[in-house]
Amino acid sequence: MVILGFVLAIAVGTALLLLPVAAATGDHASFVEAFFTAVSAICVTGLVVVDTPTYWSTFGQVVILVLIQIGGFGVMTMASVLGLMLSRRLDLQSKFVAATATRTVSLGDVTSVLLGVLRTTLIVEATTALLLTLRWSLGYDVPLGDAAWLGVFHAVSAFNNAGFALFGDSLMGYAADPWISLPVAAALIVGGLGFPVLLELYRQHRKPARWSLQTKITLLMTAVLLPVGALFVLVAEWGNGGTLGPLSPPAKLLAALFQSATARTAGFNTVDIAEMNTGTWLGMDVLMFIGGGSAGTAGGIKVTTFTVLAFAIWSELRGNRDVSAYRWRISSVTLRQALTVALLSVALVVASTITIAMTSPFTLDQILFEVVSAFATVGLSTGITADLAVPYQFLLTALMFIGRLGPITLGTALAMRTREQAFRYPETTTTIG
């Protein structure tokens, strides 16, 4: 049902973007342009084959904004909230669907989680929109109505980690402006933590000892990956004349921090990604692939998956029998699920990269960056998306769709398939390494 909900939303979004009124010129977009944009918006990715501010009319941009909100919030989560508002209750089937979409453990918590997700979304988006509106209106003399539209669009796009912007160069014009960069970065970081973590922080903010393992891992990895990613970009691009080179030292630090945050799944950029060094692309591939928190607007394999595998490696190196974290033993079922999600994701990225590289004129590092960006629903690009052959553009849409729903549905399916086996085979070993 979750997958069919997203398919239906994509179909409706494509149909609306095919209308002549959706294009700035008054001529209807091609099917590829409308379909690619709808998938990118509903999967909160941000990759585009046409320039959003110039190609689409105000109507088209509103459609994109609505698709972003639905995609980030979750199609079935949105449907559950609407059903809850209309009937003031959810039947059992609706609770199961909502629990799957929000990764709620207890069915009794579904209603409170749904309302908490709605409340969090409105508060963060409204606050970010207000800050951005004031900055564009007071700092850049943009008319209040236009400033408000810019503020709302970029606030929704940021919190939902979509990366769509109403400027042809994303946010490159504001690389040195902390009043634009920091609110956008804050919104995308909050959205990338995941709704379960946000709700637990709200309920237990004074009792960190009671935080779940998921919350502790998500906060730990966010606190580690943000500065590490910023330092990496800062060192790798410090003297690059096409990226950080022309900026002042404080602006370089701001831009590096922003790109570290956005590489985790948001897709905005304040420097030219196409001009980055090859080594920087590879480092950002790693950040994009890891992604953000589970059950939120972030993409990638998720920090929990990555960290569980890291704990497993550390335990094996130390010769420990069990894999543990924060005085909790991680179950073998969780370890197998993390390994399955990670390896299947690697296989998908590698297979897609090879497929495109066989006949594409672009370099392998460009193709890999594009594939990882699509699968991790990030939206950063080296500038080759629009120039790819149509079949490869459809491949990217499939990657965006799988990246948005794959880890969630695969993780849920694996958990539901867990069953007790009536027998066990004799144990043996084989040579490793």
C-alpha cells in the first residue's frame, strides 16, 4: 500500500506537470520532463532535467512544492493524518499502514506519532520560511510577496530534504550569507534526523539516559559526520578556484559546513559541484550513500544501518562474542537486516553505474556521483543529468523511487518475515580472507 500510494502520487503529479499551464512558455512539457520531475519531487531528491525557476510556471512550481511535501511527509502518512482528521479514529488496517510508514513500534502510539509528525513539520517549515522571508525581504529588497514565496518554497524543500530551488544555480549566490545558508541547513538537518528521533527528543529531552538506541546512534553519527564532512570539503576544495577558492576564510567554512550537511541527502549547493575535485566527489559519494536518520525525509542506507555494521566490525576486531552498543546487545536479526540492506544497495549502485558507463560519454566518477545521488535521494549533480540518454534518465527515476522506498519497505519486509525455524543444520566454518 505504501508503494502503491507513491506510484499514484507520481502519476497524478506527472499528469499535472503535463498540463500547458504548468510550463512557463505555455507549451506542455514532454513526458520525460514531467515524469522525471514528478518522481524527483515525490521522492524528495532534487535531480532535474530542466531548470525549475525558468521552465516551470508558478502553477508548475506549486505542483512541485505539493509533491515535495507529500513525498517528504509520506503518502500513506498523509492519508492517515487526513483520515484521522475526518473520522477522529483509525481502523486496524490504517494503523498497520501508518505504523509501517512512520516505523512506529507500537500500534497504540500511531495516533500520537502521526499528530507529532504533523506538528513538527508545520513548526519547522513555518519557522524556516519566516526567517528566509525576512532575509530576502529586508536584506535583498525582494518584494514581500515574492520573498514569502521564496521562503515557503525553500523551507519546505529543505525540511523535506528535496533540494529543489527557485534559482538556476541553487543557492550559490548565497554562499557567504549565513542568514540564508544556516536556516536551510538547520531545516534539512532536523528533517534528516527522522520523525521517531524528533518525537523522542521532544518527549524525553530532559532524560537522555532513556533515549532509544536509534536516537543515540542518529545523534552520534550526525555529530560526527557533519564536522568530518565539513573538514573534508574545506581541505579538499580550499584552493579550488571553481569552488571555495574565491571565498573569504569565514565564507569557506560556512560553505564547507553547508555542503557537508546537504550531501547527507538534501541536494542544495552553494558552490559549483561540477567544478569540484574528483576526490571530493568520491568523499561526497560516501556521505550521500550513508544518508540520514530512519523514518524521516533523509535518504541513503541510513546512519543506523551504517553504524550497526560499524559496531559489528569493531566487535569482530576485538574478538567479542556479541555486538553491543551503549550497554545493549544488538540482535543477530538486526545485524542480518543491516547487512542485507547495505549489500543490496551497493549492488544496485554498482550495477547502475556499470550500465550507464557502458555507452555514456561521461567519466566514471561523474556517473557514480549521479547514481549515488539518485539512489540516496540527494539531488546533487555534476551537471550531466539533462544530457544523459532518455533510458538512463528513466534508470535514475527508478533509483530515486527505490532509494526513497527500498530501505523502508525492505527493512519492514525482512522484519515481518522473521520466523522460528523448527530445526538447525550442523555448524561449520569456511576460510575468510
